[in-house]
Amino acid sequence: EGPLAAGIADRFAAAGVPLFGPTRAAARLETSKAFAKSFMAAHGVPTARHRVCHSAADALGVVGSGELGERVVVKADGLAAGKGVVVAPDRRAAEAAIRAAMVDQAFGDAGAVVVLEECLTGPEVSFFVVADGESFRSLLTAQDHKRIFDDDLGPNTGGMGAFAPSPLVDARLQSRIEREIVQPVLTGLVRDGAPFRGFLYCGLMLTEEGPRVIEFNVRFGDPEAQVVLPLIDAPLAPLLLAAAQGRLGGADGGVSAGALSHDGESSTVACAVGVVLAAGGYPGEVQTGRRIEGLDHLAHECPDVLAFFAGVRTDSTTLVTSGGRVMTLVARDRSYQTAMTRAYEAVSRVRSTHGFFSSQSVPAS
């Protein structure tokens, strides 16, 4: 998101070179939560009730008034690497989150403005589309686990694991999301002079009243990309180039499930499950420089499992941790349960001193 926020798409456009990614103006859907809320209000996109606050006194007053309910979500306006959101269970926790962001500057300039939201309830779903400004192509859905610990406990992170596709999104719900959220967003950006080209990630809460936008991302982030992309049985490059050139309407490109060779048999892959291994201390100050062991066993004993590296560097000839989310292990299969079992089998092969991972619940099938 950093290069997009800095205007890399604008630079490429000025040079006449196609780039798959939104302009700086369109990227504000992610880079400014206050902008995103104002945009959704202006264009009728369903989201939570909210207030944008420019001072700690203002924010504390909103929380104290109870106008958004007892449970409040506190969001830093700017980019905070997935760590600027606090789901406060009560007033005291919300006040602490406001002071951390606006007084203590825990997120730097990103927390100078905060968005306060009512706390919606329901399952969360990630919905992805490829857009060329006006046309779009929906991709597979996903669900991720953002809390650091099991049972949805602990602070929010950038993501501790994911599975795809979401069994909660059927054809009827997909059509509703496209009609009530995706199309109004793209149409609204065109009207505002900032057509959106790139990946649009819609983080949704499925409430009793229908899907509501929690947040937008303007790129395909992990860990969702790591479970969605391995399921797409088509080359993406032609599709992305067509979107970058504004001709997605006539482009070929499918999003059907791929094929997996397992135990000597080729079968259609129905789903993927990914588990993130994180360094001790994440999402706070992490312990780096810890050796990562067991990758040789992983390659031999779990050959079909995909390993995506993130917070890793090479120390001489040894891989060591260098960041919070160290790696994601992804297993694919015809059932969620089997894919999950295989993912955790792979996790058991990998070791890192003071490392840990977060588990996931089996989705309803």
C-alpha cells in the first residue's frame, strides 16, 4: 500500500505505462479511513455508524456520550500496518485506545485523526474484485483470523491465517455484494474523478441487516492472497493487464478451482487453508534473529504444502526471523477439514525459538 499511497500509479500514467493499481486519489479508500467513511456516506455504501474525530477531547466525548453504543471500534485514520484498529469491549478500553493513538502517538501521524464506529456483529468475509475503472471481475472469497490468539482473543494483527473460499457467500449473496457495494464504489469513484484500477478488497461484516463494509484495501494483501491465488486455475497476467489498460470487459480469465495432485491422483481443489507462524511478541515488539528449523522436513514430508515467506532473512546460510509474521503455510484439498489437518501437520514440522502460531476454527460446510 505504501507505493500506491505515494502515487506510483500516477507516475506510471504520466509516463504512458499501464500499471495494475489505483491512483493516489483512488487509494484513499485504504490510506484514509476518514475518507472511506465519507465516501461511503456520499454514495450510499452500507457501513457502520461512525464519527470522525480530529482531537482526543472530541473522541473521548463521543465515547462518553454512548451514541455509538457500549462497544466501540477505534481506528487510526492512516496506514498502520494492520495494527491501528482496536475493538474496545467497554468505555475504558476505548478511552485507552484513543489516548494511545492521539496522545501517545502509537501509530505516528496515522493516529492524528481517528474514526470511531459502532461495533457490528456477525461473521467477517473478504470479497475481492479486479477492476478496470468501470468494469470488474469478482474473484474467490476468503475469511481470515485477525486476533493474535485462539478463540478470537488478543489484539488485532495484520492476519494470523485464512481459508478460501468462504462457505458463507453463495451466488445470491455475491450478487447482492456486487450490486450494493462493489458497483456503487466503482461508479462513485468515476463520478469523483478517480476511476479505480486494481485489486479492490472489501472487508465485510455479514450482519442481520445484510453485508456492511468494515474496511477497504486497494491491493491484494496477505494472508488472503496466499489462499485465494493458489485456487485460481488461470493465468492472471492477461487479466491484470486488461484491467490496467481499461479493457477488462472483453478480457478472458477464469477464477475456477485448480487441480492438485495428491497421493498420485489429480483432483479438483475445493479450498485452501493457511496458517501464519509469527514471531514472539507480535503484534508488538518482536524477537528477531531466531533460527527457523524444520524446512527440510517440510519439503520432504509435506510436498504439496505451499510456504510463503515474509519476515525472514538469511544469516550466513541459515534462515532467521526478521519480522512479526514470519511465514504462512498453505494446504489445499477437497475439504476444509482435510486442508486444515494438512496445514497443521506442516506447522508441526517447523520450529523457531520463541515462535508461535494461531489456530483457526473449522468453517461450516
